Amino acid sequence: MTERPAQRVPNRQLAALIAEAGFSNAGLARRVDQLGLEHGLDLRYDKTSVTRWLRGQQPRGTTPALIAEVFTRRLGRRLSAQDLGLDACAPVYAGLEFAATPEEAVDIASGLWRKDSGSHAELRKIAFTPAGLVVPSRDWLIGRADERVGRGAEPSAARVPLQGRASVPRQRQIDRGPGQRVTSGDIAALRSVSELFRTLDQSYGGGHARQALVRYLEHEAEPMLRGTYGETTGRRLFSAAADLTRLAGWTSYDIAAHGLAQRYFVQALRLAQAAADRPYGSYVLVTMSRQAVYLGHGREAVQLARVAQQGVGSGPPPVVQALLHSAEARGHAVLGEVRAATASLVRAERALGAARPGDDVPHWARFYDEAQLADEFGHCHRDLQQYRASAQHAERSLQLRGPAYARSRLFCRVVLATARLGLGELDQACALGAEAAQQAMEMRSVRAVEYVRDFERRLEPYRDASAVRTYRDRVAALS
């Protein structure tokens, strides 16, 4: 006798949630397909697929997580695949959660560090998702600093003021047991290490010491975050951890691990909120905006920059204002919005012009000077195909910017080469491009290589010109 297949059990949990959400079978299938497209997946589900799921068939791969995310967005509460009666799988948005508490933030961030420092190569293949920018930026904008972050120590008298609320009882402190006592020296060490890795990144590319940075976060920063500290020390500790986490994201972005970088940026944003550091949170959002520009998501880049401007707090230094406005300009330029980009650049220029030597500028904004502003102008004018203005600003940036910013100088040199090409100055364009290509080969930076490749694609219509043939011969010899 032939064995009869096991009978499937109807999925009543999924049926109940479909009814609660008001979906038709076809409507649910369409939303799953749309979410799949955001992750580069061509799924092609239909109402028959949903009927099968309701009869007990289990969808494969990441589909259970996608279905759960569809219901999460619709119903406004976080749902897992198991909540839908589906097999467990890795959440498609793992690492993009904006934690509810400081302890949860430490758990999510440290889990990311541990996975990244191991042999989880798949982490570096995770796709960037524009939809994953919405919830974290919104939660940061409307959120307040955590009332308490201290662990295992007597609470200090200082409290973060809660706007618009009467006296609120302190959150009960949860102590997971004794840990190392964090001192000012520990935090100074975190800051020094951050500067060291920042210098390595600027000079040699994100791939040079990225893994060492991630291991440092795992083995040094995490034990401190799980240690013993009061409120003031705790805020400073979370601020330093946010800076290192953002840098881990930045170096991941530089090697084109874009989904992983996105997750680091979200967790850095949450750690900055625990630190009660609104200006630094705005800087993390600017970093996310930069990545969106690089990947061609101009609308999301503009929105992130505007959220940063709205949430930065009162009276940021002029340098910080300039940084925020120029980030918005880059997004408008990618979209081809000439007037909006120009307006943002003018605001950035005015803000930087108002800066004075004695201003109290955060350490993370001190790189922003006339050279950086000129670089922003050069990139924007290039994207708007205003090549003469782009060349003028790129040349100025290269004149002003020191050799320590090697990768930024490389990017600016490619912008200048592109502008020269747009002006029909082929010989100069190829000479500049060859210099940039040589520098890119000396760095561990996928972005540097991609800048050069973008220039080479623009050379294609002139491939038979002698200057282009000479350029290709020079680059081939370097290789």
C-alpha cells in the first residue's frame, strides 16, 4: 500500500490576522511581492499561494519573515513568523530594530558585533533596504532620551528632563549581575581608539582595519556596556559606543556591505539616543543620508537630512548646521532638483560663514571646513551636470584639503576628472582619472574603485581617442 501524505493543519493564526488586517488573499500576496522587490526578490505570489498557506503549506526561504513584516506594517505591532503560524526563520529586518530600552539596544548591537566578528560572511551580503530607514528615523525624531541608563550603581540625582510630562517615577533598574566598573579612563580609551580607526579609514580605506574595529567593539565595548556605571558615566559610555558603532557602519559601507552598514547605523542612532546626544544622532542620520545618496535613493536621502535638521536640538554650532544642509543638497542633486539643491548649498555656505574660531564644535564635526564644503559643491554640481562650477569647487577642495584625507581627495579628483570630461577637456580628464586609479589600487575601499569605474563608464563614448587609450594602458600597467 502507498503511504498517504501527512494531512496539513489549517493555519488559523494566519487566517485571524488576515481578517484583522482586512486583507484579501490577493492583497496579501501583492504586498508580499512588493516587499520582496525591496529586497531584490522576484517572488510572484498570488491569491492561490495564500490559499495554500491557509491550508497549512509552509512558504520557503525568507518568505515567512516577509509576510510577518507585511502584517507588522499594517497592524502597527511587531509580529514574527511564529505569530502567524509559520516556521521560524531569520527576521528579514534583524538589526534594523530601534530598541525600546537601553538594555535591549545593547543586546541588539552586541549581537551584531559578535556575528560580524565571526565567520558570518552572509552578513556582508545583506541587501540595503530603503524601507528600513523609516521606522528608526521616525522613532529617533519623536523619541526622548532614556530616563535611566546606569547599571549596578546608586542612581545619581541628575535626571534627563522629560518635556511635557509631570514628575514620572524612575524606571526600575535591572541589574544583570556585577560587571567591571567603568571609569573615565575607559571612556577616554574608547574615544582614542575611535580616532585611531577613523584615521586608518580616511587614509587606507574601510577594509583596512574594519574587522579589528568590530572585534574591539565585541571584546572591549560590550563588557563596559554590561558593566557598572552611574548616570553621567553611562551617558558618556553610550556616546562613545555610538561613535564606534557608526564607524563600523561607515567602514562596512566603504567595502560595499550596504545592508550590514545600514544595520550598524540604526544601532548607532539608538545608542546615541541612550546617550541623550541629539546632535550626534543627527550626524548618524547624515551618515545614513550619505549612503542613500551613494546608492541613488535621493528622496530617502533628503528625508533623512531633514529629520536630522528637525531633531538636532536648539542652537547647534554653525558647522553642524552647514553639515546638515549640505547633506540635504546632495540628495536634491541626485534627484536633479536644481533649485532645491542650490538653496541647501546656500544655507550650508552661510552657516559655515557664521562659524568662529572659538565655537564649541563636537569632535565628529571638526572635519567640516571650507575644503569639505567645496567638495559638497563639486559633487552636487557634477550630479546636476553643471560641469564648470563642479570643476571650480573640486579644484578648490583639493587645494585646501590635507593629505590625511586621502580617500576624500581621491573622490574629489574623480569628480574633477568627470567635470573636465563634461567640459570636453579629455586629456586633463584622463590624466586626473589615472592618478585616482593609482590611488584606488593602494586602498582597501570598494567605493574608491567604484568612483573610478564610474569615470571609466563615462569615457566609453570616447574609447577610440588617443587620450583614452593612453589612460587604459596606464591603468592596465598599474594592475
